[in-house]
Amino acid sequence: MYIPASTPFLDLESRDSVGYIPKIPSDGTLPFASPPPGVTANRDHPVSNAFRGYIAAGVCLPLIFIFASIRAYAKLRIQRSRTKDDFTFMLATVWTVIYIGLIIAMLKENLFGMHAWDLTLNDLHQDPPVILILILECLYGPFIWLIKLSLFLLYLEIFSPLRYLRILVWVGVAVTALFYFPASIAKIALCAPRGRETYAQAYAASRCGDSKAINVCIGVFNIVSDLYLLVLPIRPTLKLNLPLRRRIGVLFVFTTGLSALNASIAGLVYRIRVNNQIDNTWNIVPVYLVM
């Protein structure tokens, strides 16, 4: 989430020796943004959509534990074997739980999830929620790469005799790593504090606004990489020496990746919406729900 420099009432033009240093006007209770026509600001009892994050976490966390337990049981008690993708899957599961926990912590700070016109300038200059969102932004690249790495290694384990597929898998691993890690580093470089800036001031600075383009690029790349993961096993699956019905069943398991592709498409839509609307403190919540 980026606080646009064009936001009404927010003065981002004050500079000192370290660059942009946003300063709060003498009356820090001024509204962060003007409400749209027909809407009245309600700063005493603001509406929040943070509950969506709590509901999503309440649904997803039990499912994560259930599926992880089923996989662990199948690997340890039935197959009695471990493969490379088991280690990355375990790390990705732990990382996912931590990531969801950070999102919940961010939403509990009573900033993100509220309408921009229900917030004051003082609200926007709190460090804790901004620190949390910066941590989330920093972790996102390695987090999403680890999930994709688990799938690539799974394909490698299943289709290892196929040389062309092994090459395609390692190309996918390398390309995704070369995109996600630099993207995270670039966002850190743009939005981290410099000199005497606070975290909130750094995140409100105009240079952090340049990360909007990175967010859109990440959204597009998510779609491309998910589509790559979805298409990659189709050909070798159809050539398996199995009855047609079983081949279709195996293929159906792989096509469950359509849910990830749909989430990536929705994520791109919401990223663009956050970039182009003033009410980004409200619109940021759906972005994290579909990550």
C-alpha cells in the first residue's frame, strides 16, 4: 500500500537534508482524504473490512493444518519415504502460517481496512502498522517463490525420467527466483527509512510510490508463473502408461492449480485498484486475501 503524494491535506513537499520528510500539519486531526459525494466520514465509529481477513484466516489455517497432516501421514506412514519437495513444502507451510499471522497483526492495528476518509493524518503517521506491512512486502517474494519451488520439485520427483521436463523445471525455478528476490529488494530499497525518516514517513515519501509499478509487475508475473506451473505437467501426464480414466484423474489433481491462477488474476485486479484509488487503506485488505 502506498500513500499517494496527491492525497488531499497531506503535505509531502517538506524536505530536509535526507530528502522527503512528510510533516503533520499543526492540526493532526485533519482528515486523510475527502469522502466521495454522498458519503459522510465517520471517524468516531469507523467501518472496517478487516473482519474479512479474520474470516479468511479462520478458514485457511485449519485447512492448511489438515492438508499438511494428511501429506505428512501419507509420506511417513504409507510411503515411508521423503523427497526434496517435502522439505520445501514444510518450510512453505510454516512460512504461510507466519505470513497469515503478520496479516492479522497488521489488521489489528486499526489502520488498514478502514476507509481513508475515516482516518486522520495522525493515524497515517503510526510506525507499527507500517512496519508490519513493510515486513509483509519484504517476505512476499521469498514466500511465494518457496511455494512455487515446492511444486517445481514435486514435478521433478514425478517426471524425473523426462529430460526436457527436468530442464523446464529448473528454468522455472531460476526465472522465478531471479524475479521475486530482486522485486522484494527493490521494494525494500524504495520504502525503507533513510536518514532521520520514520517508517511512516518513508512509506509516505514519493519514492515509495514508484513501487506501484513493481506491484503490478508482480501481479502479472504471478499469473504467468502460475499458468506455467499449470501447463507444465499436462503433456507428460497424458503420456503416462495408465488407463485413460486414471490419467484424467491425475490431470485433475494438477489442474487444482487453477485456484492459484484465479487468485493471481484477482490479485492483479486489486493491486491496480489500490494504485488508482484514494481509498487504498480499505482496498489493501483484498490484496492480502488473494495473495
